[in-house]
Amino acid sequence: MVEAFNEMRKQVHMRQQHLDHMAHHDALTRLPNRVLFRDRLEHALKIAAREGRLIGLMFLDLDRFKQVNDSLGHLVGDELLKIVAERLRMLTRESDTVARLSGDEFAVLVEGINQRDDMVPLAEKVLDALEQPIEIAEHELRITVSVGIAMAPLDDVVADNLIRDADTAMYSAKQQGRAAYRFFTDEMTHVVAESLQLENEIRSAVENEEFLFHFQPVVSLRNGELYCCEALMRWQHPEKGLLAPEVFLDVLDESQHHNRWSRIR
């Protein structure tokens, strides 16, 4: 009975460890999840404040990952995420924390650094490593990643705010062409706020059918006959008047309503 009880207690302990691991790790990549990452970040912030050191937080998002899922299927997408996770693990130190926050979003917590520029070599290694070809199910994939970097205590000393700042910097990297890294600045907050406002206005514009086409005739120089018509999209904004595509097209393309717009188009 003593042996049976000890065995049962051992199994219960193992199950508890397993459940605890599942609660704090991503099932697909085995990386720490958002909950565990935030706990480690808060702990690192306390140590950094006590020792007077800096913390670097990298927020990573795969560029155009949705296209991989849509064209090749979710199984290929899942394999891609696992390979990305492994490459990030290989680039970082044991003392660093690599986490999958959600979807194709990853984060890296770097402790014990002395200055902002200490994050640059790692950011460049990440960009280079993830640009290397990836072979999955007879498909050769080439992906890029956008990286945002926030520093504590230079940018913030609250965990959630630091994550938000790194996310904002990542969004800025995407806006400026993707496949790049950006450090957070206060100016980015205003730019992102304007972009979000524009996206909300675009959603309303789609609902209100404010997008329209102007047709420009194309005439043959040989005989003067009408060859075809070029369709030029415009936005009839209720307050700003007629807007050209460069104002809204990039945001429209990235919007979650892109599929809906495709049907309208």
C-alpha cells in the first residue's frame, strides 16, 4: 500500500507539472506563451531596476504569413511557425526568453544589457536568419519579419506598456516596407493612432460605399480609336473630399476587411 501510494503521488505530481507546462507554454512551438512571458518580463523589470541595467524587448511579426496559410494550408503554416521558433531559440542566449504571443507574433526578452545599441546585432541576426530559405512539404518558402524594439526603463517600466511600445515599433517597421527593425519612439504612438483612425474610417467607407471608380479612356495613337478604359479608384470622403489611392490603399490592403473589399472590387 505504501508503494502504491507513493506511485500514485508521483503520478499526480507529474500530471500537475504537465498541466502547469501546458498552461504556460505554446502547444505548437513549445515556447513560453504570453502569460509566462509577461511574468518573466515583470521579474526582469524588478531586477533591472535594482541593478540599474537595461532590458530589451523585441516584438516580431512574420510578414504576409496569412498568404502562406491561404495558399499552402494551415499544416504548412504550423510547420513554418515551428521552424521560426527553433531559429529564434538558436539565436538567443539561455538567459533570454523567446515566446510565441499569438498567431505569427513572437517576442524576445533580453536582460542584462548596457545600452540600446546592444540590441542591434541580435535584430540583424534575426532578420538574416529568417530570410534564409525554408523547405516544407516540397515547398521552398522565403519569408521576412518585421521587428519592433522597446527598452526599459528608457521607454517604460510597466510590462504591458513595454509590450505595447514594442508592438507599436513593429507596426512602424511594417509601414516602412517590412523586413526591418525599428526602435520605439514617442512619435510612433501618434503615427499609429492616425493609422488606426484611418483604418476605422475605411471600414465605415466600405459600409457606406464611399469608394468609387473613375474611368479614364485609353486611345490608340495609330487611329484615334478607343482602346480600353483604365479604372482609377477614389474615395469620396464625406469631410476631406475626393482622395487618391496613395492615401488609403496600403491601409485598405492590410485591413481585416480586405477580403470583403475584394468582393466589392
